[in-house]
Amino acid sequence: MPSPDKLKQVKNIGLDRNIAFAVARQPNSSRLYLGGSDFKVSLLDVSAARPAPVEIGKHASYVTGVALAGSTLISVGYDGRVNWWDVERKAQVRSVEGHKKWARNVAITSDGRFAATVADDMVCKVWDVASGRQVHELKGHQEKTPSHFPSMLYACAYSADGKFLATGDKVGHVVVWDATTGRQVKTLECPIMYTWDPRQRIHSIGGIRSLAFSPDGKRLAVGGTGKIGNIDHLEAKSRVEVFDWQSGKRTHEFAKGKFNGLVNRLAFHPQGKWLLGAGGAGDGFLAFYDLAGNKVLREEKLPMHVHSVALNETADTVYAVGHGRLTVHEMK
């Protein structure tokens, strides 16, 4: 049976100094869609003899979120735009000014009908994928931090059944929404993930960088970093908190691992056997958490800061992207 204990890196692909901020995988294939610091949305087939990104289209700045619904790819970026792409034709279908500030992430329901986007205007917008119509504008996060500086809205995630949507911001505030009505149903707090330096830099760092619902929808995992001593560096342990979100009870805390930095992405095994966290500081890491045993199964150092990951259908292959490279890891 595939296990994190048997994790092995099988490919290490250079990206020509491009930072890949986001990845989406085409089901039942080795085709990956990337968003990066080169402003491009690209296709890369890791099974090719010489894998290299092929441009599909561009934003006006960094592309920091991509998500796939059938043959439609949705991308968001620093320019605030939400773009639709037909990946078969490698053509743009639609582009809208979705947000007034940096659009950080996009999530799509498992049936591919709806997409949620979050941005530093502190708004989550829900879109009908087929028509591009805006369905909801969700406002549950403060525009300013408690120190009166602009906040940021980094993360969003749908439950597997598409009934709930979670959003998480810089100061550690999580909102769970009824995805159908747009009504707030729960709020959670993760204040340790936010650090404010009132003396030297007068600056804050950290925040909730990733969210993931368990396959049964009962738990919500939240990723970020612990309290940071040196505000100029990510000198704090990576941090994952898991909640029984309906009761508001925190059930797990993983904060004493090997690696420092941000947990930029979370992903559950399809049957909930483990939770994967990925991120980094100067270096990168993959970390596998066992919720049933309340323990860390494995922590693996990667050759780059990791911004995002994708799993295959059986969760025995992990695709990781980040600073200048893409790595592929298999469990046999």
C-alpha cells in the first residue's frame, strides 16, 4: 500500500528562474497547469522527454492562483483579474476585473460548477464557471489589521460536497460560508499565525496561507506559521491547526516539526488517511500528518520553497512547485 514512508523524489525539473506560485493537474494525466512570476499561465507535461512550460496566456503581473474545471482553467493574479482559459484551444475565453487588489487564490467545486476567488480587497467572490456570472460577494474579513495596516486575504477552499466554503486572512481569522446562500455559518480564530512587530520594522508577517476540508467535511485544516521572532525572516516553525469546525473546537496542533516557514498548501488524502502540508522558508518541505494518531508521519526537505502542490487520483504521487523548480514524488 502506498505510504509516505516510501516517498521518493523521481523528477526535479528546472523552471528557468521562474517562481511557480500555483499548480493545477489535469485528471488522469501528467499534464500540469502553472501560474508564475513570469506573468504566464502555462502547460507542462512532466512525462515529456524534456519537460518545459508551454504558454497558454498571460496576466499583467504575477499569476498566483490556478484551478481546473474540465477543459476550463481559471487563473487569478496580482493584477486583480479573473481569467478563463480553454486549455484545449490554448485560448482566453473571458477576463474580468474581479478584484480591486491582489487576487491571491482560486478554488473550484468538485463538480466544476462554481469558482471562489479571494484577494487583498478582503472580498471572496463566487463565480459561475460556465457563464462567468458573479454569484456571491462575500465580506467577512476586516480591511485593516488591529494595528491599522492593510490586511490580506490569502486562502480559500471548498468542502468536497461543495456545500461549504472557507476563507482565511492575515490576522488568523477564518470564515466558513454556506456556499449556496452565501451566509456565514462559523468563524474560527488562529491568532498564533499572525506576528506584529511594533518596534523595529513596524510590520506584520504570517497569516493563514492555506485551508483544506477533510473528505467527510467535518474537519477544517488551517496552515501558516508560528510566532516569528525576527520579522525579517520566517524564523518560526511551520504550523497546522485542525478544527472540528462546526463546534469550533481545535482538535489537532502540529507546530513542532523539523522545518521553519509557511504552510502554503494543504491537501487531504482522498480517504482521509493523512493530511499533506507544503511550504517553506529559505528551503521547502513536504509534511504528512496523521490525524487519527495525532502525529507527524514524515517530513521531507525539498530543494526549493514550495508554493503549491497537486496530488494524483490515488494520492501516491505529489507534484510540488515553487522557486525555480518543479519536483515529482512517488509513494510505492
